[in-house]
Amino acid sequence: MESLAAHEDIGEPTKAKEEPGRIQRLVRTAILGMPFLFYGGDTPHSARVSPIEAMQQEVVSSSFSTLKQAHQTLTPEEYIVWLAGRLKDQKELARFLQSNMRYEDDIEGNAQPPHETVMTATKTIDGKMTGDCEDYAILSQRLLAEMGILSQVVYLDMMKGGHAVCLWVEKNHHGKYHAYCLDNGILAKDDNFTRGIGQPPNAPEGYNSIRDALDAVIANYRDRSGHQCRMNPWSIRVFRETGGHYLATTTTILAFDPELPAIARFHHIDLVVFGAVLLAALATYDRTRKWHVKDAKTPDEDEQRMRFFRCLKEYLTTFRLY
């Protein structure tokens, strides 16, 4: 009997611990909710979070007009950077343009910068951006640049008039080249536009030169004489940003080389001036070498010439790449 009574006495405090009183529950709730009181809610700390950080924390639509309603301080440049980081590859970029941009003729014929194209989404009922072929290509080039892909806005002289597309070239691990074209949101690779449905590509492993790859991807377009468009490697019409405006200029095939990104920023006149300066430097070197004293101990002329060209090549490569 004593053992049973002792057992019953032990059991009562245990039951009290399992079922805390009302005051204990209120105290526990207040302690657990203290961090949310200081760090949560609509406080000045949370108000300082940038729109980009807020968008990364929630699943929202990719339309600029929709994001603008939720984040009033969002700018077109911030939207472009955020969107480029959200797109996985060029295929997803093409799908985005097809879903969020609509073709519209430009009566004035001026190419608008990417941020102006993004702002057109706030002026349409469906929230889609609007623009012509040049605006499509320029926006595509900007997004590709943010994705780390070098591209050019190329002007094609076609039968029905001028047409702008976004072109770029990639080099695979075999040392071959593949060319891509974004035309109003439609993506093509190599000869996708020209070969029949179900037919294999002409060069599945890639092309030997950049020019062959570009000629394959634009073979679907016809020039004013009705023939397939071809690239003139030394005079390619492109659109470049100059003083906040996109103007037509010319460049060379070197602008598409993925291993020479600095050359892509050069204009045609820049390459002409560079060639003239290089010739002047070679002439100066040759004249200086002839002025050396004849009896001075100098290395063999062929070896000296080869060493000079090796140094020149190393300098130019470093200048162009880095």
C-alpha cells in the first residue's frame, strides 16, 4: 500500500509538467515570438531591400509591367539584368521573346535602345513589349551580352527591304563553329531554316570557318537579286551603340570570333587605322634596323625578324583578349 501511494505521489507532478498552465503558455509564446517582433513585418529594415532581391524571393511573372506594379522603383536596366540571370540559354530567350514581345512597325525608322523597348510594355493593354526587327535584335543582343554571349545586330539587304537579325558564333570542343540567328524571337542554328523537315544538318559537328557558319545560318534570306544572302567578310553592316543611339556602321568577320571579344567592339574604320599604324611600325622597325652599325655584333637577320614577329604577336594577342 505504501508503494502504491508513493507511486501515485510521483505521478501527479509528471502530469502537471505535460500540461502547462495558461500563464506558462503565454510566456512561452511571447518568448518565441520576440525575434519576429524585431526582425519581421513592415519595418524600415525590410523597406531597404532592393526590388531585385525581393523578386528573387518570390515567384512572379517575367513581364516588366507586372513586376513594375509590384515594385514601383524597378528600372528597365535592373529588369534586363534580372531577366538575363533568370534565362537558362538562348532557347529560353527565344521563348521569352515570343511570349512577351509583339512585332510593330516603326514609322520613324529609329532603332530604340533596350531600355526603351522594355518600357513599351507599360503602354500596351496586354503588357507585352513592342518593336520592329531592329528592336528585337538589339534587345536580344543586350540580353545575350548579360548572359555572356557575344553577338552582333546584322543588317541584311533583302528583296523586300532591309532586315535586322541578331547573329553570333560559338566554337565547340572539336574546333568547329556553329552560327545562331535570332529573328524576331525565332531561333535558328546553322542550316535549320534551309534544310527540310526531318533531314539531318549538313555539318552536325560544325563548320571549319566562321564565314561558312554565318553563310549557312543566313542562307534562308534572299538578297535583292533573288540569291541566297552571303557574308562579305570585310564589310558587314551592323548596328552599334554610339552616344546612346544605335546607328548603322560596318565591321569585319573578326567581330564574330568568340575568342576575340575585344575585336567585336571595333568599327570598320578602327581596323583600317590599326592596319595603317601597324604598317608604319613595321616600316619604322625596318628602317631602324638598317641604321645599325654594320660591324656591330647582331644576331642573324632571320632569327631577329622571327623574334620580332613573335613579340608582336604576343603583344597584339594580349591587347585584343585582355
